[in-house]
Amino acid sequence: MERPGAKNVLVDAINDRSARPVVIGLGHVGLVEAVNYAEAGFQVAGYDINKDHVKAVNEGRSHLHDIEDSRLAKLIESGNLTAYDQPACLRDRDVYIITVPTLLTEEKDPDIRPVENVAAAIKEALSRPALVVLTSTCYPGATRDLLFDPLAKEGFALDEDFWLAYAPARIDPGNPDWPMTKIPKIVSGMTDDSLELGKLFLEQTIEQVIAADSCEAAEMTKLLENSFRLVNMGFMNEMAHVCHELDLDAGDLGRREFAATVASEIVDKLGQPFKLDDDRTVDVSASIGIAIYPDDGTNLDQLVVLADSAMRQAKANGGNRFEFFKKKDAKAA
Ligand SMILES: NC(=O)c1ccc[n+]([C@@H]2O[C@H](COP(=O)([O-])OP(=O)(O)OC[C@H]3O[C@@H](n4cnc5c(N)ncnc54)[C@H](O)[C@@H]3O)[C@@H](O)[C@H]2O)c1
């Protein structure tokens, strides 16, 4: 079904908002995507296998804190957004945005069945050149394995019958200062044309779209981001234990005025015995201040100096580990 100039036709349709996108999966990410594109002036279809979900959306009832019912209802009323629970709605679409869940199986392996199901549905529906954008969090190689391969096997040609992009979802639920539109987004494409179309489409709702060199690289950025977050959460949980032992309120760590005090307390209490619940040890390094106060204008230099000072004292006290945790029954006098 080669159509000369098909890419240019889609470029024009995206630019003049006549392109017809469908968002597949109207969950935490998908409903926000659907609303954003509908508000940008596109006639958006939302497809979800959860019938209750679809009914609620069409009745203007939002399941997301970040999207008020009135905002949703306005889009439904204007016809810019319509939700469907049948795959027939996937026919005659110009853009497929995939936002289905990618959780874990009971064996803790990635459960990619929702993406496989969507690929099968798109395969059935694809009847004109269209852009496919996967946004679900996936392993490096997933866009190729789960979308390119099945579509190519079916006889669809990349850059002629479809273009394929990967752009991991990034949202900060409940934070009105950082709506999805303001959070920079990574995009990648299986080909240069796929990247160009994917970037153009995302730029209709996202202020800053950054191109990655390959889909694998973009997939990896998402895993890096999530792993980074997990490590930081784990670190802060440990810090909360430490604060508890020091009779400090971990919640107060969020206040920049409190930052220097925390570091001073650590310095003051060095070498003293602590009342503890278990025997874990915690490294306290200069990164303590940075990990806690990423971008709020705190004087990081001061924090780094204080934390570094704590580390030096720990070393002077006989080691390069600052031991917060000792067994309760082993506490010194
Ligand atoms: N929620 C977040 O904060 C967040 C942030 C970044 C990335 N992500 C990633 O985005 C993806 C979507 O996450 P989410 O939180 O929106 O999930 P979600 O569970 O809130 O929503 C997914 C929706 O997809 C629907 N669905 C499942 N299979 C389907 C199918 N075959 N066809 C159509 N619809 C289908 C479900 O019914 C559900 O409504 C995941 O890969 C997730 O890891 C989520």
C-alpha cells in the first residue's frame, strides 16, 4: 500500500490538527495524553478494554485527581474526545499512542502481554499509513520485538505503511506545577522519518521534546530514570530511620532551612552510641545533601561541606563508615 508523499500528508495533518489520533489505554498516563491532545484541537479517540472506565470517561467522570470532571466533560461535549471499548475504533487512525500497563508477572518477569495484545489489534486495524508511538515502560529492544517485528511479519513496510516511535511516559501525578506538557520528554524512532514524525506529534502538546539516538537508548533512559528514583527512595527511607534514631523529624528534611541543621546534628553526634533497631550500617557521604535537596535552591555547597566534615570525623573516629546502626543490646555506655 505504498503511497508517495505519505509522510508529508501526515506532517500536514499533524500541523493542521486534522490527524486522527487514538490513545490506547486510558489510565494514569493515557487519559492525560488523550485530554492534552483533545485540548490541543485534535479529534481524539480513547480506547480501553475496561468498559466501566470508558463509560465514566464518556460521562465526563475523571478517575484522575489531576483532571477535573468539568475539564473532561467539556472535551466530551465538544466531541474532541470520545472513549471506546471496542477495537473497531482503531480503524482509520493516523496516530496510535500506546499507554497500556507493563507490570510484572508472578515470577517477577516483565509482563508485556498488554503491549502484545495492542500490537495484534493494530495489525488488524491498520489500513492507511500511520504513526505508532509506544509510551509504556519497556525493556531495551521492546519496540522492535513487540511492534516492529509483528507488523513487518504481517507485510507492513516501515516508512511506507507505518512509522514507529518510542517515547517513554513521564508524569508527576498530583503536582500542578509540573503538568505532563511541561515535563521534557524523550523520543526515538526506528528510522529518521519515524523520529521526525514522532517528535512533531509530541511537540503538539509537550514543550520540550528531546531526540534519542535509538529506540533502545530511549527505552534505557526510562529504566535509568525509574532505577534512579528507586535508589533515591530507598536512600531516603534509610535516612528516615537515621532521623528517627536522632530524634529528628524526617519530614522536616524537605525544608531547606533545616538542611544545615541536619548535617550539624550528624557532626555533633558522631562517635556517640545510638539506640538502634537493627545492625545495618549507612554510608554518609557528601552526596547526602544533593540526594535530599535536588533543585530547590538550597545552598548545596554548604551542605556538601558539612556532610564532608561528618565523613572526615567518622574517619578520624576509626573507619571510613559512619555507623549509625548497631544492635540495640550492644549499645555502649
Ligand atoms: N502512572 C505513572 O505514574 C507512570 C509514569 C510513567 C510511566 N508509566 C508507564 O506508562 C504505562 C501506563 O501506565 P498507567 O499508570 O497509565 O497504567 P494504568 O494501569 O493506570 O492504565 C492502563 C490502562 O490500559 C488499559 N488496558 C490494558 N490492556 C489494554 C489493551 N490491550 N487495550 C486497551 N487498553 C488496555 C487498562 O484497562 C487501563 O485502563 C506503563 O508502562 C507504566 O509503567 C506510568
